[in-house]
Amino acid sequence: MEYKYHLLKYRGKHSRLTCPACGRHHCFTPYVDSDEQIVGEEYGRCDHESSCGYVKYPPTESNWREYNPPSRLILQPQAKSPASKPRQLPQKDICTIPMDLVLKTVRTNPLSDFLRFLTTIATTEEIQRAVQEYYIGVAKGNAAVFYQIDSKGRCRTGKVMKYDPRTGHRIKDSSTSTPITWVHSLLKQQGVLPKEWELTQCLFGEHLISRYPDKPVALVESEKTAIICSILNPECIWLATGGKGQLNDRVEVLAGRNVIAFPDVDGYEVWKQKVDERPHLGIIVSDLLEKNATPSDRAAHIDIADWLIRWRQRHPHIARSSPIERPPENSSSTNPVFLEVKKYFSPEYHEEIFALIEELDLEVVGAKRNHR
């Protein structure tokens, strides 16, 4: 089935409407058609998921012809005519950060505290590769900078965050209300970017989609998780949404790709619901942590990276002298943690298909998901 409507991508305050439920301004994301035209001002999602939670989906293709939008959207309410032409929002250019400014901070001298933590689980070569692949920067106070580079190679912004170099846990500054500093905000304060510069986010690591067109995609919540998993299991592209609530219209760029979502231990139900709202993408949500996490795991709010780190720390002798292009045969092929992750990408690991392979004595030579 082809899905005609999608949530409008953020293009500044003008692209957000007033929520029909809570009445707050510039917080309602409308559904639009393939021409980026709003299909009805009551169809969309309120950004205030906790306090409001309003969401309404457009009619299906089968009953769209019989549907009439609210009278305020009909040019001649008294006439029995088809729905009026939806309002089209003005298109705006995406604001970006010059790449020369980005590259000045992408280095390993000095090491950020986040990279210092990586030295406890990865080789020097692996860390250098991660820095180059993901454009990991270093800022004042040895904070890490996670740049958002889109599929066209444009920098949308960057997150500046501090980490404990021993534990890898994020440090929250008590002097501020948020643990995150945004690169675009700093550059606007310095006068490098104009005041009218507007943020439009993308997935962290999105630029890797075009670089590796044949690799499956793994989607996680945090940038830190994506980087760690890319080191410990580089057979796929690891991307991050930036948070549990950020699995939104940014993932539309993944259309046509083989995508597995690995939510944090407390995010399975939330992500399952969000993925179900985009069935045309064919994203599979892993229940690995949902099924296997212990009470202590849940109390610690673990993610898929924590699972992989546990095994790496118990086997420090494996692949510590050279970069890993693929997980070693004596690790990922026998280690149950890696096998659990790998089964989502390898069709022969699904029980039904494995049984068919065994029964007919088949050999897997390739597989491709059928996106309907």
C-alpha cells in the first residue's frame, strides 16, 4: 500500500500550527500530501506528547473522496462541493553550518572525555575511524560535539555534551536547565550565524546512508550509543534519533532501506507505537532488551550499547591490536549477545526461515526485504 500523507518537516515556527486540543500556538505538526500541502488543520500531532497527546490521522485513500474538511477550510461552505484546495506552506531553504567550521573541531588532540571513555573499550584505530565517520568534535572543557550531517553532506547543527571519562555517563551541569549546548546557538551568540538562522534537525549519522547504500541500518536513541555500536558491531550503519521522543518525520529519509530500531530498555512501547504510524517504512522494532533485561538493567536504563560493552569488556583480548572491519569469527559467530543482535539483519537467523533452510538443504545467497 502506498501512503499518501506524512508529517510536515520542521521549517521554523511558521510550519507549526495551533493545536486544536490544547490551543497552544506553534506546537502542532500537520499532515501534508506529496505536494507538501496541508490536508486538514485537525490532522496532525501535538508536540506536547505528555501534557496533551493529541493526534489524528488523515482519512484513508478509500474514503478520501467522500470526506469534506471542516467548514473553516471550505471556500464556499454553503455549496456541496469537493474539499477546497489545502493551504500550501511556503518553502524555505534549510539553514546549515559551514563545514569548514565543523572540521576545525573534528580531531583527537586534545581528546574529549567521551573519546577517553572509548579508549577503555576500543582500539586507537577504531576510535579514529569513528571520529572520521561521524565527525565527532571536541569543544571547550573536553566536551564532545556530535554533529548532525544530513544525506546531502550538510551540517544542520551539533550537540555539545560532557561525559565522565571513566564511566561514559553524561554529566549534567547543575548551573543550567539542560545538559545540552547547541552549536548553532553558540555561533548565533558569537555573530557567526545570523539571528534569523533556523534549526532543522536530521538523524545523527544520516550522511552514512549514501556512503553505504547496501548496509542495513540500525536506529538507536542516543549519539553515544550509535558510535559505540558502530565500533562493536560495524556490519550495519548505526544512526541516532537524538532521544526517545525524536523518532519522527526525520526517519522518512530511511524509506527503502532495511531498518531495525533498537530502543532503550524503557522505550520499546513508545517506539513500537511511533513505528506503527509509519508502516510504509517497514521498520522492525527489536524486542531484545524488552524480553531479556533484568530488573537491575531496567533500573540502570540500559541500551543496546551496554549489552555489547559487557561482552567486549569480558573479552578484552579479542581484536585489540587492529581495527575491526567485521566482527571476528570467534566473537560474533559464537557470542550469544552478538547473535541476538545479528538475527535482526540476517534472515537465516529467523526460526521459520532457518527451519526451511534446514528442511530443503538450502544455502542463503542473498535477501532483500519487500517494501509494500
